[in-house]
Amino acid sequence: MPTARSSVMAARGEAGRTYLGWRHKVLIPPPGPAPRRPAPEDVRTVSEEWIAGQRDSEAQTNRPLHVALGGLGLFALLCPLLWLFRILPGSLALGGVFACMAIAAPVTFALVQSRQVMAQRLERAEERLAAERADRDRILHERQREHAARYTEWQAASRAYEAQPRWYGMTVPSDTSAVVVVGGSDTGWSALLTTIGVSRLREGGDLTVVDLTGHAITRELARLSRRCAVEPRRWVLPADLPRMTLGTNLDAGQRARVLSAVAAASGRAEDADADETLLLRLLEVLGQEVGIARLIGGLRALSTPVDDVAEDDPALALLTQRERARVRARCADDPQIRGRAWALEQRLAPFEAVGTRARDETYAQVKIISTDRASGPDAARMYGTYAVAALSELLEAREPAPATPGGRPPRVRPGRTRSVVVCGAERLPEDEVEQVLAAAEDGGVEVILMFQDAVPAALRHVRGPTCVPVVMRPPGGGERFRRLLAEMPDAWTHTRKDLEVHRLTEVVGKFVGDMAVGADGDDQVETEGDPLFPSPHTESGALIRNAAAAIAPLDLVRHVRSATVWGRVTTQAADVDALDAVEREEETTVGLTGLDWRALVRLPPTAALVLTPDGPILIDTNPGILTLSTATLATAEDHRESDAVAGLAPKDGFEDGAPRAGTSRRSPDTGPRIVSTGEGVRADGPRGGGKPEDVHVPEASAVDVRTDPTRVPPNLGPPPERLDWRV
């Protein structure tokens, strides 16, 4: 088992991250309803009823005074009349008038004073209501200012909630050297392979796929590569053995180890060292560039008596009499050599045509080696062992060997990210699995091993420090996964919040079904027109070549949507991931009841559990999620790191590490959003990831509205009118 990851792999940094899928997570919770604007209260004024009541009360109070004043007036009028009629003397009449006037004066003063008091009371009521109205207006204005501030915050939080991504990328950690996938169906593996291909095509990296399933699970990957103007190099074994160059440009020791591993895979594991020694001696005699057919001729010479010329033997006809003698002299020192040579010849016979019709081919960015189902599991084990063993020897080489003897080694871009994917690794010998892991670690190559069943070789890497275990839906009943679950730490046996299957995962997985997997050997890319003469150009006119530079994220999204069945189906089911479903509080996720094998059997085909030290994380390997407007290439950890650098503290109701709000540009179609990520851009999100894997756009934030004096404002609106030089 490989130990710590080498410095070569650690130096890859974040530019060569491998995506395993997307993780659905809502970092910013819904902001809730908008705060209600405070409404002004009804205007209170002095009502006419109240004034009438006050006047009635005053009238009732002053009624005796009015009666007294009236009586005094009548008596004052009566006194002169009595004087005229000579009833009263003039002095008494005049005294009565003056007495009435003396009594009426204070009464009249009291009535006038009462009228003034009433007027003052009405005036004070008006002033009191005016003061209360002023206080209410002041309080209303303060509440409206507070509401405006809270509404601004709510609006920013609402924009951040609506603009945030729902699907975050799940990448392989930089301190790990391999990914071990246990379980999964052909549909799930097709999705995972295409997602890994998206990672390598996005940056112009190298991808080698060894498919031992025989179900053409690489068809969608091949279609995506061709749409990205990269022609994948495909070898379907055993039909394409004559034109396969893998393993033909190794030195003698490497070729001897590869061929002895093939012989050991067919049931001669105990004789692997002796077979390797015998093959190495034959290569010393015949030359390290000799073909396997001539090696078989050398083995035939060892198993044939010296006096037997065997002129009708086509294998011996490839060697001259002198070469036969040299072979017998160098290798016939063991009395059991005849039986060993005969058995080794039988096991190497299917590979005698390797490289016989191979041409001097240039470097290919995407290479696919698959086996035909008609060959059977034993043949797939032998062909897979040959391919993986040859790859292990190539990965251990410090520099690529020349394609032809005496030629120059192929030019490979320095620092190119390379990945090797082995599908159906349970068919390989355990020694070859360990060998490819160790070779890839030393060579700075990432290895993804896919085991369809929980075999001992897969269980050995579940808790490895340098491997990322990924569990998908077990085939069949899944009872053999009980041992795998027993290898998990105690923290993994509990249901976590992150273990929720999104409805989109279920819908797309059920709808795609076997559409992503072709018939046996059907991994060829169909083109419009005559398939025998495929066009050297894509639909957009780009020239198809063996390798291409990095692809812009938006172009990659367009290619995934148009070229793969995953992109087309996910685009049609995008309404399942719409925001209105969340706003209506609909159930868009289904939590797992536990982490037992019964719960794993119910997983959708594209769902996968990534077993991290902090617990399992449920992801969706569907590459079509990249086409959603709520998907991003950045990870959830990227957003937390960017918020920590920006010094933004989460508000009440936000999860810790929640991303800050940000504005986004949404394309009119269902394409990805473009949101600032510090140095780059990720697919539609409100915050920056601070990672260099995305394209560059200016950053815009909806929370931090402070303007940067060093930033040039955007050019908005029409240009100003040109000045008239004649004025």
C-alpha cells in the first residue's frame, strides 16, 4: 500500500483538482418575509361632537347666570316703567336700575370669562393634539428609517439567497493519491467517468481509462471529448491488440515484468519470478524491441527438441537457426524449462499480435482501453492485467520512452495533470492494484479504482490515509457491503444532516437509466453523415485534434449540455431545482434513515457517499449538474475560506461559515451563473472561492457596498453626446 503522497503530487495545487461530483447544500438560509413598512396612524383632530359637548356643558353650567342676567334686565326695565306710571318714585326706580346693573356686571363678567375659558380649552386641546401628532410623526419617521435599513439588509440577504449556488463541487483532496470507488452500476460509473473527464478536459490534462466491464460505460466520455475538439484514442481488446502501442516501448526488464504478470493473472502466480527471469533472458538474446510473436517463437524453441527442425511451425519460423541455438544455450539450463516454456507460451499466445500493425502515433490526451464482453471474465482479467501493468511501468518511468526506437520521446506539457481510471478493478490481481497505486504516487498521477463489489483489495483501502473511499449503490442485494460498513469509524454510523438525496438526483437517475451505456463495444462516437468518414471538425467548426488546451468553463458547460445525455436530461429536469420549490417549502431532499447496506441499496445510481474523516458526504456524480444555474465549480470550503479572508461575520440565522451575499449575472438560458471567486469565476454563486481554476470577472458584492477607490466603475448606460466644436 502506498504511503504518504509524494511532493510531485502535492505540487499540483488547486489547478488540477479532480471533481467527483456535486454536493447539494444551502449555505445561506431563506431570509423570510420582507419586513412590513410601518403605516401612519389615523390623524386625530378636535371633533365637532366633542366641541358641541363642551359647549352644551358650558351652557348648562351658565344657564342660571343667563336666567339671573335676564331677570335683572327685566327688573331694570320694569323700574322706569313703574316710575312712568307714578308707581315708584324716581329715586327708587333709579336705585333699582343701578342695583340691577351692579348685580349684572359680575354675572356678565363671569359669562365672558367662561367663554374665554372655553376658547382656551379648545386651543389647548388643539395644541395637545398637534404635539401628539408631531411625536407620532417623529416616531414614524424613525421607524421608517429603521425599516429602510432592515429592508436593505433583507433585500441583500434575499439577493444573496437567490444568487447562491445549491450545488458545490466535491473534489479530491490535494493530500491524497488515489480514489477507491466501491459499488455502483454501469449508469453511475458512466456519470462518474464523465465528471472526471470534465475535470481533465477543463484544464487540458491527461486521462487514461481502463474499462474492464465490457459495457461501454465510456461512451458519454468519448462524446464529450470529441465535442471539446479532442479525439479520444480507443482500443477495444482483443480486436485492437495489433494497433495498440501500450507496453511495446518499454525496456527489457519492464516488458519481462509485464508479461510475467499476465501469466500470473491466468493462474501461475507462484511461478511469476521464474517466468520473469526466463522472459528477461529471451529478451537479452532476441533484443528488447522484439515482438511478442518472436518471444513465443523463443519459448517454442525451448519446448521443441533440438533435432526437431519443425519447418512447418510458424512460431519457430520467425527465428533463425542461430537464434534458436542461442536461446537454448542461454535459457535451457533448467531441466523443467520445457514445461515452463510450454505453459508460458500458452498464456502469452493471445498477445502475440500486440503492436504488429501499430503506427507512430502522436500524444493523445484521452486514452480509453476497454474489453469486449464476449471475451469473458478470464480474458478481461488477462487484458486488464496487461494494460494496468504496462501503465504502472510507464508511470514509474521518469520520462516517456520514445514511440519508435531511436526517436524522440513524445512531448508532454510540463505539469500536466494526469489521471488513470480503472473500471472493474476487482478483476485485477491484488499485486497489480498495489503496483499501480505505488507507481502513480511516485509519478504524481492520480488513480481512481472502481470496484463493483466489496472485494478484499477494496476493503484494504477504505481506511487508508492516502486514499479517498467512495461508496455507491451496491449491486444486487448488497449484503457483502456489511464488512465495508464495519470498517467505517463510529462517527460514520450516524445519520448526518449532509446525507440527503435531492429529488433531481432521483429524477435524472431514473430517467437516464441505461441510456448512458451502449451495447458491447459501442463506445464509438457517432457523427452526422457517413460514420465511415467522420468529419475532422466539430459542429462549431473547431478542428478535432489529439490534445487541446484548457477549455473555458462556459464552453465546457455548453459541450456537456449538448453532447451528453446527462446534460440534456438534467436541463429538462432543471425545474426540480428551481428556487420557487424551496420558497413553497416543498420537500426537495430525502434524508437517509441510516448507513446500513439496506439504505445503500436504495440510493439512486448517480449518488455516492464520500467517506471523509469528518463523516460521510452524499454527492451526485451526474456531470449534467454543471449545466444548472445553481451549480458552481467551487467547493463549500472555498466559500468559507473566502469569507474568513474577507472578515465577514455571519449574521443571526446564518450558518457558521456562510458565504457573504453577492450579485451575479444569470444567463437567459439555463447556463451557469458567473460569480466572483477572488482570482477566478465559478458557476453562478454569490461569493468568491478564491481559487485559480475559474475564469476572471470583476467582483461585486451586495453586502459590502463600500466602493474601492482603486477600482474603475463599470461603463453603464449610453455614452454622452459628443461636444459640438462649432459652439
